[in-house]
Amino acid sequence: MKYLKQLKLNQLKNKTCLLRVDLNIKSPEKDAFRLRAVLPTIKFLIKNKAKIIILSHRGRPSKALSIKHQASSYTLKPFAKIISLLLRKPVHFMDFKKGFNASEISDTITRDSILLLENLRFFPEEEKNNRQFAKKLASLGDIFINDAFAVSHRENASVAAITQFLPSYAGLLLEKEIGNLDAVMKKSKKPLVVVLGGAKVSDKIGLINNFFKKADCFLIGGAMANTFFASQGLPVGESLYEPKSFSFVANLLTSDVNRLILPKDIVIYQGKILDIGPETVRKYNEIIKKAKTIIWNGPMGMFEDKRFSKGTAGIAAVIFKNKKAKIIIGGGETIASLKLTTYNLQLTTKNRNLFLSTGGGAMLEYLAGKKLPGIKLLKNNR
């Protein structure tokens, strides 16, 4: 695979670089973590005097929605101002009111060094990985850079098909994602502890299978735990659980019960299990303190409500205190549960052994050993 950092000034100067990033963020004003993650690659290109066209998407626009709703909920326009403030440089924004006007886009990038295009998913061809649409995008630039790990498991035109038409490179963020995830897959120190929460077992089947013999234990929480309880005939009331995952869970429990650790106590409200209890937090903490490698995906409860956030907060606190372990934390809900303001985001980056992944589904698929289209096609790019 070719990496952006291998290119020098004379290879980038005055070149137009199509930079695919992930701006699929509901509240750009609040999400300091994911917004700042895209900055190093942009700064690298600025330093090397390249022109930048930023490609991204936001949500899943539908023709069934009104134009007004689409514009307010899915537009990327607010990001132009925010990225401009973070870079302290002007960022021009271009919508698609006149359709995909390649000459207008080219004229604009000639005048301005940074251009953000509107949400590419306003075109149905984007998610269909349409080759002609990818060719149109490619006609805008000289080089393609994928820095959107979170979308690299999707066969979208601006991630996959576009690599057929331009020299293609992995951006600085994508390189970090691959390096850190490869490290825990291939060179993890023991004890290796995998902490899994969130809603679904089905999302994490691949990861569990790939790490079942590598990991010393799996600490289970969130609504995932309810599926384990229900599969054993234990009462879960009105709690969320996944009947379709019962057979998988049953096989796990018969394979190695000692490797799977379930909550000892739980927090129940109005007939629903909404958090792990204090005894479980203490038990999990003792295990996490001794770990040399930690992978965490999925909150331990309904953290959005303060009454049910203690389990997730307790697990996060002990993970952050473990300075000896290599730590990978990922998943949109998990990162959101950490409430990463600009201040404490700076604190987390001081721990070189800690990596916060921008990927949710992409991280789970990568750790499951799957070949992500956006990365596979970069490796095959000639």
C-alpha cells in the first residue's frame, strides 16, 4: 500500500488532491474527537502546497424526505466554517444545486486551496459504487487519498471505485488506524482483555470468533449481556436482547465458560436492565488492571442517562489509568460515552499506548479479520 507521508513537496505542489474523510457527525459543534482526527492529513497537504477537495457524506439522505429536511439534516455546509476555524484558513463550500458541475468545481479549486463538496450521498450513485460517478469525481483531481477508515468497509464510489482512476494513497489517519489495529491482532501482549458492550451480539460475532483463542477473557456488558442471560433462560423482563443470536451465544458458553465473564449484578429500571452493577464494575476493574492489551467496543449501559452511566464511566476510568497496556477503544457510542471535550481529548493523546479509533463497524470488521474494500483497493492500486 502507498502512504501519503511517502510523498514529497515536488510530488504534491500544485496538485489537486481528492481527500475522502469521515464527516458523518450529527453535532459538529460538539464532536471534537472526530473532527480533529481529519486535520493532520489536511495540514500535511497544506504544508506541501497541494490543493484540496474534501469528499465526505453525512447520514443517509432519502428522496422520501423533503428538500428542506434534507438540507438541514444532511448538509456538510456547517463543516466548512468549523474546519476553517480549526485550520485558520478559508475553506470554500460547494453545494449541488446545479447538479454535479465539474467545470465549476475545477474553477473554484483553481482560486481556493481548500474546497469542501456537499454530501456525496445526495447522489444515489455514491452508495451504489457507480463506476461512472467515481470517474466524474476522479476527473476533479490528480491524486486520491483515503483518510476515512470509518467508511472503508463500504463499497461507495468515493471510497472504492474511485481508486480505479487515480494514483491512490492512505492518509495519515488511515495509516494510524491500520497500524494500531494490526498491532493488537498480531503482536498483542498477554493478558489480552476484550471489553464488549452495546446493543447487539450479532455485530461482534466476527471479532469474538477471531479473538476467541487469542483473548484471555471477554468482559460482557450492555444489552449484549441480556442476550447471554436470556439464552440461558434467565429473566430479562422488558430488556433489549437478540433471540437470533441465541445459538451463537450457546455455542460460546459451551466452548469456554471461563473465558466469557458476565455481569454479577445489574441495574434495573421499569423492568429493563440498563447498566452493570457496582460489584460487576469492581470485578471487571480487577481484571482490566492486570491487562497488557485491552480492546473496548460498546458502552456498559444506557450511558446517555446519568442514572445508568456509572458502569461505563467506571470501566473507562480504570482503562485510562492502565498506562502499561496497549489500548484500543472504538465505536461511535463508546467514544461518545467518554464525553471527549477538547481539553480531555488532549489528555488522552498524551498516553501513546492509547488509540481511539474513528471506526465503529469498520473497526469491528477489521478486527474480525475481514478485508475492507477501501483498504483492499488501496493495496491493489497501481
